[in-house]
Amino acid sequence: MSVGFAMLVHTSLDRAAEVARHWAVNKCPVVIHVDKKVDRRAYKSFTAQLGDLPNVKFCKRFSCEWGTWSLVAASQTASEVLLAEFPEVRHVYLASGSCLPLRPIDELKEYLAARPMTNFIESVTTEDVPWTVGGLDIERFIFRFPFSWKRHRRAFDGYVRFQRRMNFKRKVPEGLVPHLGSQWWCLTRQTLTAILEDPDRQKYDRYFSKVWIPDESYFQTLTRLYSTNIESRSLTLSKFDFQGKPHIFYDDHMQLLRRSDCFVARKIWPHAEKLYNGFLSDDGSIFTGAEPNPGKIDRVFSKAVERRTKGRPGLYMQSRFPNENWENGLTSSQYSIFEGFTELFEDFEEWLGRVTQTRVHGHLYGPERAEYSGRQKVFAGAMVDSADLRDYNPRAFLTNLIWNTRGERQCFMFGPADNQDISWDVAKDPNAQISVISGAWAVPLFYSNANFSDIRREAARLQRIETQHIEVLRSVWTKARVRVWTLADFIENPMEPLQTIIDEIGARQANRLTEAPRMVSLDGFGQFLQNLKNQGMQPYLMGDFPVDNSDRQSRHKPRKPYLVK
Amino acid sequence: MLRKRWRIRAFRKRREMKSVVNRTETIKPNDILVFCTARNERIRLPYFLRYYRNMGVNHFVFVENDSDDGTREYLAEQEDVSLWTSKAGYKRARFGVDWLNWLMRRYAHGHWCLTVDPDEFLVFPFCDTRGLRALTDWLDASSIKSFGAMLLDMYPKGPMSSQPYSAGQDPFEIASWFDAGNYMIEKNTKFGNLWIQGGPRARMFFPDNPARAPALNKIPLVKWQRSYTYVSSTHNLLPRGLNLVYDEWGGEKASGCLLHAKFLDTFAPKAAEELERRQHYAASHEYRAYAEKLDSDPDLWCKWSEKYINWRQLEILGLMSKGNWA
């Protein structure tokens, strides 16, 4: 009643010897297969290192290459020797040279003794496997793979493509249902001998020797023929990254590995001194005797895979610079852009900050400088207010600002006098909330003291720019939440649109707005627009303003804030 | 064929160098090497060597350029240093790149090589618990040939001259601040690398002329092959595939940072001297901009500066990434 280890060793022989010795002195027989690529001198010293242990044997060597039959041949041979030489072995545990036992051997023995007929082998049908990398799942079984993936990648890929196009199919031997799973298993003597002594073994071997990565399918498939007592999981803790490469464990994973309660882990970095010293010591008191629970450390590794494949949305940095449309979010969080509001309301910035509790900036893309909230000269992330620096890369300015202030919503003003280079970026960004009062830029002109011919020229320029900007906002590619009102429409009932915008921002107080921003007086604005028209310019973005503003004549500037019940 | 040109250039420039101590025969097959040019850096070297020795570097190859402060003598006595010296112009050797390209071609083939300046200190994911060997083993296992590390300018709080640096001291005890989020990135279509600018130098010295701000992208760690060549400092190299240290499909590749200990009290005299020699990049524009401001002994620190804690902080801020290394 015991467990024996079949061990496949390729590199870092010293560490493999340490682990083999650990098992052997704890009365578990070990049969080691050493890759034939290991040169003779190293092999000799390796065997000499373990020469004093009667229950360590070495088997016939094959030259191993990842993804090929040689690995199955090696495990077969090692298992055969193990079963023949050590009749007391009940479970055969397949391990590699970079495996490390995490729990005392006695616990493993007890665990297996309590489950004498159970085969621990991950074995899943190809349809149900989510983790095959590169799209080869059922194709592993029905294509041929004469070319080496490592050395002749092009030929390998080309031949796979060719077979796909030709609709090529090999016949799977009768009675076999292809199953896949981790190549590190622990099988009972009964099942393993049934596989190895099957009269049809030659047939199966011939078939599997042409299958891609047969070490993940040979035993996994054949076990299904001979045993119904299968626990479809591996006792070896092994994590894979997005390319199907095993994650490596280092000294700083010590606590994580302890908490996993798994029996064996791979792959261990050969220089992980603390792990080898810690887990190969005989001190078993730290362990809880719990059921293996690799899920505890899954999180860490699945996060790593996600970081590598999806990354952090809205982050642009030295090792993440997505092509257009692959950003997975142009910016990292939601923000609001207000156009025409400061022109219409005297105290809009302060008011907005007060009711929404967000960070409100002025015209960040203003021609003079970036108007940060409170007109600071430097802002989060040490961004400065230089317009030159901002205009050198306007998009980076925006994405940096939003990234630097994660957790705090940003609002800023925008208008036709500002740098327009970000128009497309914000329009395509689902994180942007853009509210526009079109034509509001005319209000400061109305109040300005400039010559009317200059005003007229400026009005024409701003109108042209804003028209283009609104066209962008209304394009089919726009993903931002865009609202556009004409000035005339907006002032009819300013509270309703404001309420909508504020609600969407999700300010803390969900109740109705009780305080409105102070609107500038528009007395005579209609006449001003008429004057522009008389000068041959057609101001249309403001909507319909009656020349005679008689219904608004009674209002005075500055107006009192009014309450809405 | 650009690569051929740089390589021929390196070949021609090899005669400008004279070997002082050559211990390269002690380099073992898997050793990690550092390549470095130095000029009057005696004060920085003790900490530099200690830092990289602790990290797991096995051998240093230095080119010393016309020093007069004992740099040469100090380096020559170090057991793990091979030293060349040159009196020729730094600028004519394309800021030392030609010299290093030649030495790397001869001695670096098949090794992981870190090419840094004496004021650049590599920080990479898990560097507090794993050595450089763990990183290079992982890169090897992942079939990655080059590793990017952005230059992160570090500066003190208060005027640079107020806290003097002494030999052997950790420079980041003084220059412990950095800019967290004002970097701008563009793609260099010719070589395929990213071009990163920003940081304190852009905001202090080049706010009106950002295009002149120095490049911060660096690829210092490369599994070197004879046929490789650095093009412009360690900003980019050939063949172009090595410059692809960033992901273009939304993911993050693993990357590190080169903490740049340039802004210490040693900076002002150095800048003045360099301006005098006119041996720096782009007609020493950079140094001219420094000199103008340095007269007033500026403070690079601002209230949004971030104080350096460790690599995890840099990773959270998004300046570097663990990628899929866990």
C-alpha cells in the first residue's frame, strides 16, 4: 500500500535529485526518466548522486521534445519499471523534475490509502475544454503533425492550415473518445497495468504517436476505457498562462503555495532556495490537512493572464500602446464635457462642483493654457498648464488626466475657441458625457467691447468650428452620450436639461436641484444676432431668437438664483 | 541595410578604444552582463556596482571616456570589470553606442545584457524578492528577447544643490521623487519602437518646445546576438522586432523602469561641463536648456510629485507592468 513516483527529468538535475531523495527517504520508490539530451557526464553524476538509495531506479532514456510522443513513451517506460520493480506500489504518481512536494509524504499516503481505487487524472472531452491554446483541440486528434512546433513553426502552421482546407480527418481508433487534461496524473496499479498490458496497445500507441501533445491525451483518453472511478483533477498544482506555458513559482509564492493545500506543485524555479528548503524539510506542523484547494491561488494567476491579454483600460504606457480601436476603453473612467455653459452661466464651474461633488475644470483645451480646477499651475500626475505641452499630444493629455484622477469624476469646459484635436477622441469614447449649448459662444461676443467687424469675423470663425465639431458628435462612430441644445431651446427651460445631466453624473444627492446657476442677461441678444445677419453673417447655431425680446425684457442682470420646487 | 551601416561604423570605431583590463575570459556561458560608458563618474560607481551585483549581474564591461577623476583606476581594480578606455569624442562615437556595439558583438553573444548609464538603476516586477536571473529565465521560457524599461527621472525636493551626494550612498535617498502621469507616447514608424517624452525635464526645461524634450523609452535588457545593434542610445535597436516591447492589442507586456539619478548636486557642474564639451545629442540642446534654468538652481519638485516607495507603486501607477509574470 504505497505510492511510487515516475519522474521525468530534463533540466536542473540537482533540484530533481533533491526532490527524488526526499521521496525516496520517505519510503516512496522513484523511477526516473532522464532526457536523452542530457549529456553523459551530467547523467553519470546525477545517478551517482542518488546511488545510495535502493528505491531509486533509472529507466531507458528517450530524447524528449515538447508536444511529441517521446514524453508519453518516457512515462510509459518509467511506469512499467516502477510497477515491475516495486510490487507494493498501489498508486503511480507522474511528476517532473521541477515538481515540489508541498505537504508531508505521509499525508499524501494517507489520502491515497483512503481512496484506494481512485484515479486522479484530469480528463475532459475536447468540446468542454476551455484552455487549449491556439485553437487546436479536436484537431489534435484528427490531423497529422509531422513537423516540429519548436523548430519548424512555419511548416507546422502551414501543414495545419493545409489540412484544415483539405478537410483532412484521421480515424480515431474504435472505442476511443478523445479526452484531454493535465499531463500530471496519479493512477492506480489496476488502471495503469490495464493500459500498459492492453492487447491493443500497439494500435493505440501508433495512433497517439501522431497526435499533437499526446501526453495531455494518451492516458487521459485510455483511462476512460478501463476505469469508472476517476476524479477528474490533477493532484499536481500547475498553472498555465495565456500561451499555455506553465507559470513558475518563486520564493515569494511561499504563502500562496502553503495555503493551496495541494500535494505537489510545478513548476518551481530552480533557484527558489526558500521554497526548496522550506518544503523539503520534514517539518509538517504548518499544514492543516485540508482537502487540496488550488482555487485559492487561481485568482493571482488568472489576474496575470487578464493583465496580459486585456490590460488596464485607459492606460497608455511603455508596454501597453494599443492600436486604434483595440484600446478596450479609450479612457479609464467616466468624465463630462460641457460646451457653452460657462458662457451662459456666470458661476457655472463653482455651481457644478457644488452640486455634483466632482472635479470641475475650466477650458482644459483653452488657447492660453490648460485651466485646471482652481486654476492650479500643476495638476494630478504633475501635469502642467502649458498649452504647448498639451497641444504637443492632446490625446495623451486627456487620457493622462483621466488616468491620474481615477476614482474622481472629471468635468471640463470646451468650446470652439479651444484646441479641437480631441473632437474625434471624445466623440468615440463611451466614457464621455458631452453636453452642448450650441451657439453660446456668441454671448461673450455680445458682451465684448470689440469692433463690430472683428466680432463678426470671430463669430463666423467660431460658428464654423462648432458646426464641424457638432457634425463629429453626430457621426455614426460616436459612442459618447451626447446632448445638443440650441441656445434658444436651452434658455426656454434651463432646469430640465441641467437636471438630466446631473442625474446622469450620479451626484450624491439624488433629489431635485434646488439651486440654479446664475444666467447672464440676454437682453438685446436677439438684436445682436440680427445685427450680425445685417452684416451678412448667418448665425444659425443659436436657434430661433426673436429680435424683439419683449418677454425677456423684464429680466435684469444679474438675476437672482431661483428655486425650483 | 541600416543595420549594416551601424555595424560597419562600430567596426571602424573599435580602434578608438584601448583595453585597460580584459577579464572577459572569466565570463561563463549563462552570465548576465552589464555594458556601460562612463566619464568622470567616480562618485557614482560604488553604489552602481553594488546595486547591480546584488541584483545578480556577473560581469561588467565599461568604456571609460577621457576621465580625470580616478574613474579608470577605480574600475580597473574591480574583479568583475573589464575596462576599455577612449580619448576620442563621445559624440563622434554616436554617444558611445558605436563602442558598446563593438564590444557587445565580441563579448555579449548569447548573454542577457543590460546596457545602462552609471546613473540608471533598473527596477523590474518582483525585483525585491526575485533577482535578475529569475527575470531572464522567465523571459527565456517565454521566448522574449528584449525587455523595455522606461527612464524615470528622479529628483530631490528642494534645489538640487541643497543635498550633496556622497560616494556609495543610495542616490534615491536624496532624489526620491518622480512625476507619475505626464508622459506622452508616439510610435516611431521607422524602427517600430515607442517614443516616450514627458516627466520633469519636459515640464521644467521644455514647456515651450516639447518636441525637443528627451526620449524616455529604453530597451536596456536584451538577449544579445552578434547580429544585433543599438541604434540611438538604448532607445531602439535592430532588428526591429526587438523594439516591440509593448502590446498593440490592448494587453500589457511585462516592463520595468530605469530610475534615473541624474538630478543630484552633481548635475549643475556636469551640465556646464557637457555644454562646454558639446559632446551631447542634438547640438547639446538638452544641456543648453538645462544651463539656462540651472543658473537659478531650480526645484523640480511640485505638490503633485510622487515619492518613490517600491516597484509595486510604479506598477499601480501604470508606469511599468507585471504583464503575465506572476
